[in-house]
Amino acid sequence: MDISTQKSDTDDTPPPTADAEQKAAARGATRPGDRIFLALSRGSGIFLLVIMAAIAVFLTYRASLAIGKDDANFLTAFEWNTGLVPPKFGIAVLAFGTVVSSIIAMVIAVPIAVSIALFITHYAPRRLSGPVAYVIDLLAAVPSIVYGLWGALVLVPYMDGLFGWLNNYFGWTGIFSWDEGAPRSMLTVGILLAIMILPVITNVSREVFRQAPQMHQEAALALGATRWEVIRMSVLPFGRSGVISASMLGLGRALGETMAVATVLSPDFDIHASLLNPGGGTFAQNIASKFNEATEFGRDALIASGLVLFVITLLVNGAARWIISRRSEYSGANA
């Protein structure tokens, strides 16, 4: 057999898979530093899974103690009276308020955040993009209670004009009808949450857009594309997974926000068709407002509602990972 035949035989071997490469890398970790780093990496991953499992077990156990004594339907009841004998409480209003306020916040914040990120990275001159990015970073560090106080003292008093305009032109829909009550409603909460999550989504999206391949953008410009066409064809497809991840980070903060919502919202256990009338509630707001004065059984009931929020958060993150995996061809690794 000649040398060319031997070379063709060796070229027919399939390329190593990702698992094979990982196993080979693990076998190649012969130096002490490599072995220590590998052990720490595995241990950190396992420790994180153990923590998540411990949280799930704790929430499930304490929730089962409360739900077993609940005289109402835990998923559909419109009341929260843990002091009654027998107790009656449910999460229908809390689930509705949490989902609706988070959706409002995402609808407002994501387009604005992506636009700001694109402006900083592709439109603004360098001497302007730096200060704007610095201000966005500062907004991300503002505590929740400060946002809540600003919302209660500044945002709420100035919402009358917006609510009146929405009632005049869109009140016929029922969603934007207003009875001229205090504007401490789901829409106000959603706007406040949008302001709070805007810096998080903007910062992550900005860093993702900065990593877009410069060669792709220059090639599009050389072919006669406008700046917007370059962004639409090169930057946005590259950063799609990053924008989704940034949105999920913002959504996680919106779902779990406590003090800001408790400061702005006038809670009650009823579902209102209008987003402008006061009332409603969220999981985090209900836990924060009732935990200190609750009995041991009342705390178990609040933990049960926290378990539902925990499950919702896991489902949201799982859905985000599924969307990103479907769009893997647009990820930065494949650019």
C-alpha cells in the first residue's frame, strides 16, 4: 500500500464530537492547576444544582403544609384570608397581576432598550456615547426602594394626564377605561418596572452589539447598504440571542420586584378589566407586605405563593433557553 492510500484511509476518520473533545480535555488535565480548576468547575456546577434542589424541596414542603389546610381553591380563589377558620386563600389575582405588570414592562422596555443600545454602539459619536453609557450604568445601580419612592412621589401624581388621554381615546376598549381614581394601578406599576429593567436590558444588549463582526458590517457597507440595512442584516441577527438573554434578565427582575411595586400599587384581591383603575397585586408585593404580620401558617401560605413564582421563573428561563437554541445559527459563536 502506497503513502497516498494510507493518507486517504486516515482522512476518512470522522471529526471528533464536542463530547469527545471534552473527554480528551479532561484526560489532558494532568497538571495540578488544570486538575484543581476542573474540580472547582464541576463542584460549582453541582453545588448550584444542589442549592436549586434544596430551595425547591423547602418551598414544596412548606407549601404543602398550607395548601393541605386551604378551604378554597389555591389556583383560582380571589381572596387571601389565612386567619379564618378554616383558612381561604388563592393566587389567581397575584398570578394575573404579576404576569400583566411584567408584560407591560417588557413591551415598553425592550424596544427602548434595544434602540438605546443601537444608538450608543452605531449612531452616537464617541464623546456622546461614553456619557450616555455611564448614565445607563448608574441607573442599573439604583436601589429598588429609591425607584419606589420616586414612583410614589413623582410618577403617580403625573399619571392623571396620561390616564385621562387613554380614557378619552381608548376607553371604549375597556382596558383603558378610567373612573378618575388614584392612578396606583397595573399600568403605573408596569411603567415603573419598565424604567427599572431598562438599564439591565440596555447594558447587555449594548455589549452584544459591540461584538458584532466588523468585517460583516464593512462588507455590507461596501455593497451599498445604508447604516440601518447594516444593522438589520448584520448586527441584529448576530445579537438576537443576546437580546433575548438580556430581556429574560429584565423579566426576572420585573417578576420578583417587591418594594417598588408595594410602594406604588393600591392592592386588592380582585381582577380588574381596566389597567388604569387601582387594585390588583403581585406575588412579590403580597409576600413583602404580609410577611411580617403573618402567623406561622400565614407564612407557609406566602411560601406557597412563592413556590408558584419560582415555577413561573423556571418556565420563563426554560422558554428563553429553548428560543435561543432554536436560533443558534444567529449566535455569536457561529458568526
